[in-house]
Amino acid sequence: MEFAAIQTKPTSARSLLVKRAILFTGDNNQAAQAVYRGIGFLPTGEKYGLVLFKETSKF
């Protein structure tokens, strides 16, 4: 689940002129979702995946 900021506190990223922030959490991670909502983020309804590639020293 993706969350996007719609409102933040004056001493936060918005005060540093950040216009958009995206946080990710698992669909079942209710605790993280509650924290994100509590600081002004709302779900966007978008779903994303993350792929991590193993680092290699060969080119």
C-alpha cells in the first residue's frame, strides 16, 4: 500500500519545501498504516513492488 502526504506539521518535510513524499507498507501492516495516517499521510490506492538485485563485481 502506498501513502502520499496531503498535510504535514510545520516543522516537518513541508517546512523544507518537500512537495511530495511517498511511504510504503505491506497491506497487512496495520500498525505502520496507523502511524502514517496519524502524521498526515493518506492511502493512494496504488500498489507497487520492489525488486532488489544482487550486487556483482563483474562488468
